[in-house]
Amino acid sequence: MTVGPVRAAVPGPGRLGLIDADAAAGLAELGWTGESHVASLWALSRAPDPDLALRTLVRLREALGPDWDGLDARLHQDARLRARLLALAGASTGLGDHLVARPHLWHRIGDQDRPTAAAQATETMLAAVDAYREEPEAGAEADAAGPVWRAGITGPEAIDALRTAYRDELAVLAAADLAATVDNEPELPLATVGAALSDLADAALSAALAVAIAQVCHGAPCPVRLAVIAMGKCGARELNYVSDVDVVLVAAPADETAARIAGELMRIGSAAFFEVDAGLRPEGRRGALVRTVDSHLTYYRRWAKTWEFQALLKARPMCGDMTLGHDYLDRISPMVWTATEREDFVAEVRTMRRRVEQQVPADLRSRELKLGRGSLRDVEFAVQLLQLVHGRTDPELHVTDTLGALAALSAGGYVGRGDAAELAESYEFLRVLEHRLQLQRLQRTHTLPADDDTEALRWLARAARVRPGADGDVVAALRRKIRRHSTRIRRLHEELFYRPLLESVAGLDADTVRLGPVAAKRRLAALGYRSPGTALGHLQALTAGGTRKGRIQALLLPTLMVWLGETPDPDGGLLAYRRLSEEMTDRVWFLRTLRDEGVVAKRLMTVLGSSALVTGLLLTSPAVIRLFADDTVGPKLTAIDPADVAGGLRRSAARHPDPERAVAAARSLRRRELARIAAADLLGMAEVTAVCAGLTHIWCAVLDAAVAAVIRAKVAAEGPAPARLAVIGMGRLGGGELGYGSDADVLFVCDPVPAPGAAEVDADREEVALRWCAEVAEQVRTLLGRPSTDPPLEVDIDLRPEGRTGPMVRTCESYLAYYRAWAEPWEIQALLRAAPVAGDPDLGERFIAGIDPLRYRPGGLAQKDEREILRVKARVDAERLPRGADPATHTKLGRGGLADVEWAVQLLTLRHAHDHPGLRTASTLVALAEIETAGLLGADDAARLREAWLLATRARNAIVLVRGRAADQLPEPGEQLGAVAYAAGWRGDDDGAFLDHYLKVTRRARTVVEQIFGGRPAE
């Protein structure tokens, strides 16, 4: 029989997980080499970082000297001391260093059964600075003022004493908290740890206040009452190990002495314990450090923002004059519970959430425990918002700590029991990770180690008692657990507000306590629904009947409504979704797609809640919703070539001999393409130039298809065509820069063909040809202009020679003769944007070749013509703006708007195109780029014009997207402006900032325009 190797009874460094080269020497120095030390050795191996624990023990032995033997013997006999000391030594370099500096602290670590009580902590901290109670002056009302403590030690000595006493308490608490990582010790609940840390912070600042009073008052009686109000996590008694402590300071009187004491309190506390932050006070860091209760009340009544009331949810008197502190809280608290009635409550809540998300750098979002998506702040924000919404009528929700508030919300039926339990579990897990990361080096941090830092992740997993999976990999187990809890928080955060609403209207779970109608409406109002009763009716209609579709809707809607709630018009979006769902009743793919492809659902809600135009288009072209998905190369919405769509539209129309049916087919495809382009635009997938190009492509295709269809029908009915017809695009159509609300400015050009058997075109034939082309043009305009469910297709011919009094159609030679003999300078200017868009392409190119010498004249623009252009521009500025329009915010004709930039570019083109062929383009942006390249305009000035043109175009398009009809005027500040800003891609904290940005950009552009036009009025 072969006998395998026998393991030694005493494990060596390798078996213990020790990897330091001097680990064996360290064990020998401790004397832990015999069988009597096996239990201690294995306990050492379970420390979060065994090597760190061993190094700390070696240093502790040196610090204790002869007293080491007592600790050594106790360690081998007392499992509790062993677990606490080794866990602390292996989890925290900061507290390990403190233990070495205060080696006899091990007695308290082993002997103290429970966290230090609040009263005992205060007594310990006050004793550290020899504080004594100041006797009130004769005749003073001692009970009204409360006790005043004055330190017997001040200056640097006091700070050192406070720091040492505070670290002692911190080490004792952390050792008890960490002990379960090493041995079978009871775990301290997170709430217990947070409360103990908060009590310790109260005690610490009580002692710091005693020092501050001693230093400011110099032996004289303290002439002021000062209360310190804890905010944030300390106020909620859920403090972290290393955290700022947010405070608000209340004084009576709030004079210079009170301010000096408060300032000293903050300086001493920040030097000895933790950062003491008074940034949550009225007016923030710009406001007075101390105020009276009445001054606080005045501020909160008149000026406070919603986030300030949200912060007051956690307010708690912590030290100083507690009578004054409770008076402050009693008078302030009622205002908190009416915050949801404020007019701007919803907008401010959204702003707060965006601001939090923007604080996290993109490269840290996946590692951020506190502020990222699926983070601690998601839980806290959701819980606080629900408290504000329902706490006005339910005092049971007046709870400061997050877990307590979540339990109260669950007990009251505002959050499902299962959701509350899952959310609490995930919140506690992430908070424990946060605590362990902070303990490691006693640094304020909320950031997980980098994913490739396996050693740091291994330490964190062991410190947080994460057990390895079946594969034995504790790091992989930690990653899975973090991912699971973060995903759960994200999901529940999205559904928390809406799931109880759906349970109320759909009856999903008979065991779930459901919101009543009043509570449901209050919640919907707080989430941004302006007509909560109507919204509740939509939910009931969508989930009615107990059908499979109703059940699917009830499961989908909590998430869909979260996304709708982030849009400018959740009411309109919910109505649109109901209409769309009813329209799609017989299309099984619709709900299945929304259920299985979250990205489609989210994009659809974004579009429905922000655009009346796209909502209407989707109701008639619902198949576009399928394009909201992604494929292997990106969003399907942008994977389509507009030129391919235009070609398909022409072919589809060509299959119909009847012009009406052909145009109907073309309009149907245009409607689908408009929906695709507009959805991509709203979702931030398409630049404004791509949007304009796509809209121009589809407009040209519809126009070309209509011309072809009418000609085919006339030829079939009347015989061979007597002429060829070309359509020349003008303005934004010719420049390839159409917006959603743009008309199609065109010229119709006729080219008569000889009669059969004739060599030339005679006068009669020309008259027949012109009449025939005019009939085609008129029928095209009529067919395209008929009312329909899609945006109108107005074909505008007012730019033709002689304007509205001139003939609708001319021959190419007639046009050229007119332009040579009679055209005004502004008409030549208009030709700069002429381009063939439909009809006979050869005729179109011939027309363009004919006008080139006129618009790009050798020698440039004549002085008299420039004066005339300046005169016309001045007249446009003075007369063309609609009555009542604001010249600062009219996107087309306003200062620095589209017309300003386009006229400036066209004036420079007329001046210089003869020398710079690159200027011979119908595109504003292409011409502007050439102007910059040629040095005709400085780079900064060109950039200002470009930025203004793009912004004005984007804003003008956004107005149409939001309203569903053409308009050029930005709305006044308010909900409509916010909706336009959102549709224009603005995601700043303040919708009004979009208007400020627009005014700044256009103002700068206007300055450049005035320079180009000479800065002088027209003669």
C-alpha cells in the first residue's frame, strides 16, 4: 500500500495564504509555531488581508514590549478577542496604525460587549478635553438654555486629544463590526453600526464645541445659544466610517460671537475627526454661517429649492443647545411635508437627479457605489421622493433613516413588500462594501477597485464576507454579487414609483397592499403628470379586462412610465401610448417587442413623451417602431441610406398608373421616412445636417415621383409629351437644408420639343408646351397639397420671375432672358441656392449652367447691387418679422438667426465666388467652410456663424417636433420652452439655460453679420 504525504499539524505560511517573503519570520517572531497556536494561525488566515494582519501583530508586539505575553496568551484562549483583533488588523491600515500607537487599546477591543452608548461616548469625548459644565449666571434660565460645556484644554493639544479619543472609539466599533469575517462572531447590523457612528459624531462635535467656546469666550460666560443640526447620513443616524458630517447651525442671537464659535467648531471638528460641512445651510456657502430660527423660516418660506426640503427630511439636533435645536426642527419640519405642492417641484426633482448623475465621471460610473446608476443614491433618492409625496398625509413616513423609511413605505402599502425587502438587501450590501473600502485606509471613498485589480477585489470580498462560488473564485463571486445588486436596484428604482399604481388598477397581486385613488393621483402628480386622474384612467384602460395583453401591459407599464416621466410631456406620452396600443391590438409583435427589447421600449417612450409630430406619424406608420432596435453595427434608425429610400419611393409610385394613387404611395413612404428621421433626431442619433439632408432627399423624391406620375397619366391620355419639365429647388430645398416645417420653394422649367415630323419648335408649339407643363405643375401642386395625416407638402413658386403675377412655368431661355435684363440683385442672390431636384435632369443641369455666369459674375458684386442688397436686408429686418414676434428668439428672421447667417454667406459668395470656385455651392455650410478656408472670414467668426446656423436650425426643427406644426418663434420660458429644448437635444440642469445659450450664440453671430455688412445702414 502506498501512503501519501502527511500534512504537518502546524500550517505553514503557504497554507495560511501568506505571500509576504518575510511571513515565516513574522510568525517565528510572534512565537506562533507550535500546535497550541493552530487556532490562532487559522484565524489569521481568515483575516481580510492575512499578511497585513501579521505585520500589524508584529508591530503591536514591539509596541507592547513585555506586555505582549498577556495579549498573546489571551489571543489563544479568547475567540472573540482573536476574531476582533485579527479582523481589524487585516482590514484597516489606518486603525492598525492607531492600534500600534495605542497598544493597550486591545483590552477594550476584547472586553467591550456592545457599541459604546451615546451618553458614554459623549462623556468619553468631553473627558478627553477636561470639559466641565459651565454654571449659569445668577438669574439665568438654565433650563431654557440647556447645559454649556467648556473645555479645559484648547489649541493643538485639544485637537490631538480629541483625535486620539475618537480613533479609540472607532477602532473598538470597527473591530466588533469586522469580527464575523474571521470567526463565528455575531454580525453587527448595518443600522446598529450607522447609529453608533452617528452617536460618536454627536459626541465628537459636543467636545469640539466645548473647545470652541473655551477658545472664543476666554473665560467669560458664553453669551449665545448655539444648536448644531445634523443633516444627511449623520442626521438619519446612518453615518459611514469616513464621511463628511453635514450640519446646519442655529443661534440665538446669530451675532459675530455665534459665528466665531461656529467657525471654530467646524475647524476643530474637521482637524480632529471628519470634514464638518455647512454647505446645506440657506444660500449654501455664500450664506451666513449661523442664523436664528426665524431667519431660517423666512428663507425656507421664500427662497428654498425642493432639494433643500428633501435634505431636511434627515435633519436632527445633534449637540449644543438641544432645546433650541428642537425648536428649530418643530418649526421647520411642517414645511417639508408640503414641498410637493410647490409649482416647480417636479422640474426640480428631475434637475436634482440629472445633477447627481452628471457628478460621476464616465470612466468611474461602473465602479461608483454612491452616485452611479444602480447605486446607493438611487435607493435614497427614490425613498426620499416617496416620503415627500405621501408623508403629508401619513405621519408614519416621517422617518429619517433610509431603511426605516423603506420599511414604513412598505408597511403603508406605498411600496410592495417584496420590492422593499429586495431593495433593503441590496442597499445594505452596497453600504457594507462602502464601509469596508473606507476602513481600509480611513479615507472617504465610494469607488470600487478597478476590475483588473484582483488583489484589491479579493481583499474587499473577504472583508465583506463574500463566499467563493463553486469555482472557488471569491473575486468572481464578488463581481457577480455587485452586478446582481446593482441591476436589482436599477430595476426597482425604475419600477418603485409605478408598480403599486399598476397593482392598484390591474389587481395583479391580491396579497399586496395597494394605493388608494387619492394616493395614486398624488404620486402621479409628483412624478410630473399634470392630469393625474386622466393618467390613472389611461392605466386602467390599458390593463383592463384581465386579458393576456392587459397582464403584459401591467408588467410593462411600471418601467415604461419611468421613462415617460423623464420626458417633457408624460401626460401626452401616456395618451399616445394608449392610442398606439389600441391601434396595434391585432399586431402581436408590438407588445412582444416592448417586452423583450428594452431599448425599443425606452426609445419609444422618449419619442412619445417629447414629440407630437412623431407620435402622429407612428400612429399611421407603426412599422417604424421595429427600427428602434439595434443591429450588430448600431441603431437601425440610422442604418438606412436616405438615397435608397428615395429610390424605393420613386419605384413604388411608378407602379401606379393613376397619379392620385401614385402620390398616395409616395406620401405613405415619405410619412414612414419622416418618422424614422425625426425619431433618430429626437434620440440624439442624427446630427442636424444629416436630418436636413434626409428631409431634402425624401422631399425631392416625392416631388420627382409626383411629376413623373402626372406626366405618365397625361401621356397615356393625350399622347406624346410636347415638352420636358424640370423642377429647380430654391432656398433650403435647393441647398439640401430642409427642416420639418419647410415649404418647397421651386421653379418649373419647360423645354418644348418639336411636333412630330417638325425640325424646330414654333411659337404655337411653344405655347402648347408651356400650357401642358403648367397643367402638370398645377396638378402636382394640388396632389401634394391636399390635406392628409402627414405634414403638408406645400410647393411654393413665389420666387419665380415677377413673383405671384408671373407665369407658373417658363422656358429655360425665358428665365435666362429675364434674369439678364430685369432681375433685381436679390433675385440673383436667390439663385445662389438653385439646384435641380426633380423632373428632367438634363434640362435641370442646362438651367444651372445658364444661370452660373449671372450668379458668379466675373469681377464679383457691383457696388450698386451691393447697396441694393443692403437696403433689402434692412427692409427685411424692419418689416418681415411677424407682428408680436421677439427679434431675439425668432429662429428664422431674428437677430443672428437663419436669415442673418444665410444672407451673410450669400453676400460673401456674391463678392468672391468668381475667384473661389469652392463657393459655387447651394449649401450654406459648405460655402461657409470655403469662406473660412479662403481666408475671407476669420476662423472664430466663421465658427460663430456656423454654430448659430446649426443651433437655429436645430431649434426650429425642435419647435415642429414638439408642436407638430411649422413655427419659427421660440416659446417663452416655461414648459413649452423646456419641451423644445429637450427636443433640440438640450440636457442641461436648467431648461432656461437653453434660452440663455441660444441668445449668447445668436448675439455673437449677429456681431459677425454686422461686420460683413459693413456695420452701416443701407443707403
